[in-house]
Amino acid sequence: VAGKVLWHVTMSLDGFIAGADDEMDWVFEVDAAPSATAEEMIETMGAILAGRRWYDMVTARYGSREGIYGPKGVYGGRWRGPIFVLTHRPSDVRDDAGVTLLSDGIEEAIATARAAAEGKNVVVFGATIAEQCLEAGLLDEIVVHLAPLLLGDGVRLYGEPGVGRIGLERTALAESGQLTDLRFRVAQPGSSPPATS
Ligand SMILES: NC(=O)c1ccc[n+]([C@@H]2O[C@H](COP(=O)([O-])OP(=O)(O)OC[C@H]3O[C@@H](n4cnc5c(N)ncnc54)[C@H](OP(=O)(O)O)[C@@H]3O)[C@@H](O)[C@H]2O)c1
């Protein structure tokens, strides 16, 4: 069974996924509760595809092992699996977290992550990778935890002048403490709009 490609992201109410200077501590300060959505993500994900900025940020702040598998790492350190990072600065040196750096186009990178995921889902992190997947028609779903704060500045979820509009269909809505969990199916180019009943 081929897994899906999901974008999993925590976003402030004003649409930022990181604060100024890539600040991410706000994510851990929200009064969250156990989230069925997050649990399902952890259980069904087989690989991660992220961008170099995310990787450099977590490794510079916390060290690669701690930044990825520690309490402030990926899913609070509760997930283990293959992680791929797209970069124009490849290296054969393996870090101590076992991350693989790739310099492929987005199609090839997703194919690599899919093969490693062995039928489970591929989860993409950050804005630039998701945007490339959306452009290439490769993203199946967006899973958002909406955080109750206004960051005012930082890394936007999506969009720059001239970028196209993308249709979505909301498929789930739940609360986990102060977070609102939202799940959307991406309308692929040329597909018919979601049915309304
Ligand atoms: N809120 C959340 O849930 C969440 C989750 C993950 C990350 N984040 C935050 O989001 C921010 C990072 O996101 P971002 O979208 O700005 O950056 P990013 O995707 O992490 O990194 C962008 C960089 O990745 C490399 N890259 C991307 N596509 C490539 C391609 N096709 N080929 C080769 N290299 C490629 C390039 O780096 P080089 O050219 O330098 O190699 C590019 O500058 C960070 O602040 C991170 O903490 C938030």
C-alpha cells in the first residue's frame, strides 16, 4: 500500500510556522493536551522530508541527536525513522542522528522518502518543501495544529506574491487542549471540487 504525503505543521493564528529568527519555543509553551491527531501521525509515518534550514536550526540549537530525538525534537522524541533533508550543500558525512542529506529535485526526494517509508506516510516539514510538493501535485494532505497566539513576524505557512491558489477540503477538526487540530485534503490540479452535501 502506498502511503500518503502529508504536511504536518503547527501554526500561529496569524499564519506563521516559526517566529522571527526561526524561534520555535512557542510551540512547547502552548497548553496542549494529548492529541489523537498527533498520535495518528506518529503511528502512520514512515519517513520525514525536511529542508536544510530546519535541520541547521535544530542542530545548531540543540545538537543533532538531541534536536531531533530529544524532548524538543521531532514529536517530543517519540518517533524514530529515516529523515531526509534537502540541501544544495550535500555531504556524505552521517551525523549522529542518522539524517540523510539529499540534493535531488522534489519528485526524486519524495520518491526516496516513499521507498524508505515502506508503505507508511511521508511527512514533510517546513514551508519550502511543502510549497514544492504543492506545486508538483505531490501533497495529499495538510495537518495543522492551530496555536492560540499571534507571533507577528516569522516564517509564513504559505505564499508570496504571485503564488497560485490551492483548494482544500477540511476532513477533520478536533481540540487538544489549547490547540485546534485541523486536517485538509489537497485538491489536485484538474480534479473536481469537493462535493458539498
Ligand atoms: N511549526 C512547525 O510545525 C515547523 C515544522 C518544521 C519547521 N519549522 C520551521 O520552519 C522554518 C524552516 O522552514 P523553511 O521553509 O523556511 O526552510 P526549510 O524548508 O527548512 O529549508 C529551506 C532550505 O532547504 C534547502 N532546499 C529546499 N528545497 C531544496 C531543493 N529542492 N533542493 C536543494 N535544497 C533545497 C535549501 O537550503 P540550502 O540551499 O542552504 O542547502 C533551502 O534554503 C524553521 O524556522 C523551522 O524551525 C516549523
